Amino acid sequence: MSTVNEDAPTRTTDTVDDRHQPEGPLELALGAARLAHTDSRTAERQARAALQAGPGDAAVASAGERALGLVALSRGDLPSALAHLRRAARVAERAGVGDRACEARGTLAYVVLLAGASRAALRELDRADATRPQGLTAARLSMQRGLVFHELHRLVEAEASHSQALRTLAATAGDPLLEGDVHANRAMARISLADWQGARADLDDAARLYLSLGHLGRTAMVDHNRGTLEALRGDLPAALVAFDAAADRYRLAGVDPGLLDVERAEALLGAGLADEAQSAARAAIDRFAAAGNRVDIVQARLTLAEAALLAGDHDLAATEADLARTAARQQRRPRWAALAGHLRLRARHLAGERGARLLGGARRTSAELAAADWPVHAADARLVAALVALDLGRHDEARAELASVRRHVRSGPAELRARAHHAEALWRRTSGDPAGAARAVRSGLRVLDELQAVLGASDLRAHAAAHTAELARLGVELAVDRGDARGALAAAERARAGSLRFRSARPPDDEALVADLAALREVEAEIAADGAPSAALLARRAAVEVSVRDRARHAAARPEALPPAGSAEALTGLVDALGDRTLVELVEAHGQVHAVVVHGGRHRLETWAPLADLQHQVQRLQAGLQWLTAGRASPAVLRLVDECARRLDDVLPVGAVGATAAPLVVVPSAGLASVPWSMLPSCAGRAITVAPSAALWSGAASARAPRTGGVLLAHGPGLAHAAAEIRAVGQLRPDAVRLTGSRARADAVLASMDGTVTTHLATHGIFRADNPMFSQLQLVDGPLTVYDIERLRRAPAEVILASCDSARWGVVGGEQVLGLAAVLLSLGTRTVVAATMPVPDAASRRLMVRLHHHLAEQVPMALALARARADLLGSRGYRDPAAIVAAAGYECLGAG
């Protein structure tokens, strides 16, 4: 949160530009203090001008030095701030100018606290109080005392001090700017006390007062604190809107953003965005270190430690937590020290440490966290203690730890209730009640759904599911342990692509977002035209991508359009939608791959093979296909591909389930997402549909096919056979709209896609592993990204992407998926045919033409693709490397 600590009164209506108002040196210096957090550059010039104009005047010297101290504080330069403020206090005290001395000492107290000396800060407040301040000076000192109390987490005292400041102001002639500052600072205390209504009222009052006085830069702090409020309430889109507005206003005002980057990173951690949070926290650590800010750097290190934990970097998490804990103890801040100890504990546990020493540490950490008012983290520490006790065989001790957490299942914030349900599940599991444990898991996942449901942006929803992964994994294990096929399916579905069942909310249709997407295409075109793009050009692209990403995240959530994945309603609908098809959903538990097979209304659970063995064979098969793609088609490579496919088929017998000719629906686990299913010998010629989740497949299969809508055929640049492909397909679809050459621009393609029955795009495809939302199809004027596709009002019913890597998706947040095909399915597209790997251009063209021949005969998409594969391999022979890769590379996703 952001604080305000400057405001020496001169007049009731001061603006950023005071050049046209004649003032004496003292008024000039006091006005500079008021401007420090609004326009630091003007404030510095004004303060120095005052010092030059009033030499020998102690009041001017003190006020000018204090103003320069506040300017340094606004820029995050604590050493300079301390030096100026100490000079301000000494000058005023020597001359007996009490008001100026009080103001300087009160401001100095806060900066001393930021530098890490809490006792010294309280002594400075006592020295300020000894000047016996009256009126506005007394009100200001009460506000400064409230700021110090807030930093020390003495929240009730902080709110009381700010309220006292407002009462004192009401009894005087008043100062609207100081009143605005007190409201802004009291809002922080109320946010920390979870008094949302009171905090909003204070922020509204502060904004009103700042705007009426022309202090637009100061409103950055109001937006900053609104962001913190909304993040703590769980409304991440609203928080990001406020944080981004604050960043813009801080930048325009030339004011240091304080903890903005750290608190924005903490909000992103709530959505599971570990990499972004790490980058922001590292930058903040460097900034605070350069400024000598020893207090805020602790919070930045804690954020980095938490981000590292989420990213699986346990060593980094432990190192940063240790540094933060040491600093917090030196500063006598037990609350932050306790949080650092908790992160250190989690790092040790996640890194695999077990034993009585860790158990004792978990218990001590939990007690520290409870005493420091960290209830959610205290519950986490008790869960760690319980898990370690279970590993040690101390079941009674584990149950005692779990009992203290499970009592929160009906009260407290969602994060605490989710942990309570987790504890309930473990408690019932150790009590021999697996059915009760499964119910507790489902309850916990429903609570976590509350957090995900408020997110409108696809990437936020997907990453936020990271918080459900551990609980969902427990649910799968419970079901597998008791041989419950239906329960295993339900548990897996709760963790699998759940973000896609929330219909994606289009980003706001604002001109800035559209302009950013156009700018991205422009810079990509420049990079493509430049054989060796400059660092400046690449930096420009990165900046535009950040702007696109951040604007898209402002989207509000839509109401959930599908029943909860794994619910009885969803599973019943799945059986009805399958008909004569067979579903195989793969789940992972205890290092093994298990298959839930659903056919004819019956569910069964099969155990197939160790996950590590399967992944090894998949990697060998993928390597062989890559060699074929690269033109290294020796007999040895062909034998390797055949051998790996046969071995996978032996241990992953997907094609052996159900009736031989029945269509097959495969829902792979995250660890087996890259299996080329059509290459397994038992799947040859069979209609296979792959889906991120059974619930998503069921929704797509149950959706009515559109009665109206056209056909779009388009191709991008740089593909030798793309134009021929579109011409050949166009002969089969003479009614189609064709966008070729210079007509195939992103906006035109997007507009023509909207509401079509079938869209066929032949383009270069690029999958972005670093951010799947920037995965793209190359058109004549640049990329068509996932962000562009989310702007569709009505998604095409069927989409065929003759593009490399267009079916690939990134797995995030446990088993959530993001990518071109995944987002099309979430938008309502029933079926997508796309490539999971790079595919040879000529062979791809032949396959696509054959696919449309079969579609013209009214053959369903999955079967049409199976027949097109057979045509391609049959016509060219099974030894044609390009045909093998093209046949293996395309999958039918969705309804089929």
C-alpha cells in the first residue's frame, strides 16, 4: 500500500503549477512540501528556490530541507531523505521554531522506520510530541503517528491516530490537502483490518479532495490502495485495473511507486503467475537496495520467495526467506519474520526434507504465525506439520494438527476455508473414512472455484488453478486407492482444464487494446523484414506485449456457463453425449498412469504403466518424428519411430478399449499431452478425438450445430503450397469466402471468422511456450494471436488450422491448458483440427485436401481426418517420411 507523508499548509487551493502566485520564501517552501508526491520535479525546484530566497531564516531553512526530504522520499532515496529531514529538525530546534521542528521530526520518524529502526522511529515521534503541537501541526503529527503504527502492524492504534487527526482538523480552519492525506492513510489501516466499506469511503474522500485541489499525481496513491483493497477482496481484475492506473499516474507525476510493483506481484501470485511475480519482485529488490530502503526490501524478498516456491525453485525460496527473516528480526518486526519463517519451512518441505526436526520447526512456525496474525499461513504450517507427522508414522500427532485447521471450514477467507477442507480430507483419510475424505476434497475445490470464477482473462483463470492442484491430486489418489472409476474421473475433471469451462470474457472493447494489437502486428512485421532486428525493436515488441497482456487482464468474469466439472450433472451429461463412443481419461496417481474408461454407461478403472516409462517412450518417439521433419529419414530412424509406437501401444492400450470401430475420445493427463495418438498401431484408422477435459468435450459434443453461417478459407504468407491448398479446397467449397494475398489481413480474417460454420486457415503457426496467449497464426500484416481470437463474438463451429504447432497448448496451474486451439474450444468452437508439431508443407496440403473431400461426403470431422490419414499414407506408402509426420501431426480436438 502507498502512504502520504507531506503537506505543510499554505493555502486551500494549490495546484501543480504555482508559478503565477506570488509567495514569500516560507510559503514557497511549504508549498514545495505539498507538491512532493504530486510533482516531485516542481517541488524540488520550488524548495531550492525558497532556500536561496531566505538565507538565514530558520523557518525557511527547516521547511525547505523538509520539502527536499519529502522529494527524496517520493523518489525512494532514503539516505537523502534522512539527511534533509535531520537538517530540517536541527535547524528548527536550534531556532526554537516549534511547528517546523514537529513537522520535521514527525516525517523523520516514518523515514527512520523505513530504514529499519522501529524504536528510533517511536523516539522521533516522542520528540515531535514534546514540542506541544497545536491545530494543523497536531493533526499532521497524529497522521504521522498512525503511519508508523501501521508499519508496526498496530492497526487499531493506527486507525485511531488517523481518526484523531481528522477530529483535530475539524476543530480548526482545516486544510483540504492534509484531510485528503489522512483519509488516504486511514484507508490503509482499514484495508488491513478488512473494513472494506470504510476503506472505500476514505479512498473516495481522498480522491475527491485531491481532484478538487488539482493534485492529480496524488491520486496515484488512491488507485494504488484501491488495487490493494480489491486484491485482498479477491477481485483480481479490478485490482489490476487500479494498479495499472496507479502506475500510469506515478509515472506522469515523476513519483516513486513505492511498493506498487511488489503488491501487484503479490496479486499475480494469487493467480499463480509465478514468473511474472518473480521478475517484478527482483526489480523491486534492486530498486529498494539502491535507495537504501531496508524495510520495503523485506516485503519484496518475501514476494520473491513465494514466487520461487510456486515456480518450484526451492533453493531460491529458502535463500530469500532467510535474508528477509534476518532483516526483519534486526528491525524488530516479528510479524514479517514469522512470514519469512513460514516460507523457509515450505521450501524445506517441498524440497523433500522430512523428519522430527522439520516437524518441530513446523510447530514453532505455526505458533509464530498465529501470534503475528497470519491465520492462513498458520494453517499452512500446521498442514506441513501434519504431513510430516504422517510420514513419521505419528498418526495421533498428525490428527491433532489437522483438527486445529479443519475447524475453519465454515468461516474465514476462501484461502483459509480451502486449507481447512484439505485438513478435513487428510483427517478423514487417516480415520479410515475415504468417502468422507473425498467429500472434503470436493468442498475445498468448490471454495477455490470461487477464486477462479471472478477472473475474466483466460490466462489468469488457468494460472489461478495452481492453488487447486494439490487438493485435486489428493482427490484422484483417494479414488484410485479405493478403485472408484467414477470418483477418479470426477476428481480428475475438477483439476483438468477447469478454466476453459468458464466462457472466456472478451477483453474490454476499448480502442487502446485494439491499437495495441495493431501495434504488435506492426512491430512483428518490422522484425520479420529485418534480418537482424535491433535491441530497440525487440524491446518495443516486449513493451507492446506487456501492454496487450495487462489490458486483457482487466476483463471482468462472465457467469459460469457449464455445470461444475466432475459434478453428478456433468458426469450424467457425459454418458448421454458419448452414445456409442468410448472415453479414455488418463489420470496420474502414485507415479502410475491409470485410465478411466467410460463406455455404454459403465465406468472402469485400469492401471497401465509407470508415468516415467511412458514419458521416456514418448520422448523417443517425438525425437524420431523431429528427425523425420528435419529430413534425416534413415532406415534406422524409421525403425525407431515404428518401435516406439509399438512399445507405447503395448503399455498405453488406448486403441484396445471399447468396440474396435467405435469412435474414441481421449483426455490425456498433463504428463502425456504430447502423445501422437494416431501413430499407435491399435488406433490406426480409428476416429480419435482429443480433448483437454471430458467436461469440455461433452459441452462441445452436446452443442447444436449451427444452421446458418458461411465458410472462410484464408492463407498467410511464406508457405509454398498454401495458395494451392486454398484453391483446391475452394473447388470443394465454392460458396466460401476466400481471403488470399494482401486481403488476408488480421482484422479481415477475424471479422470473416465470426460466426462461420467452417474456417480453414493455412498459415505459419508459432507456439509461444513463455506465454501461450501470444501463440499466433502469421497473416500478411502480422500475427493473429490468441488475444485477437478472444475478440470473436461468435466462434466458428469448426476450425481447421493447417499450421505448425497450432494444436499445442501450454499446461499451467497443474492441468490447465492455454493456446490457440484450447481458447477456441473455450469460446464455443465445437471441433478444431490442428497440428501438434511442425508439419511438412506439401504433405500437409495433401492431407487437408483429402480431409475436405471426406467432409464434403458429410463424414464427421474425426472420422474424416482418420480417412484422410489413411489416404495420405496409402497413396505415398508408409515409408514416406513427410506423409508419416503429417499424418501423425494433426489431431482432431473437441467434439469430433
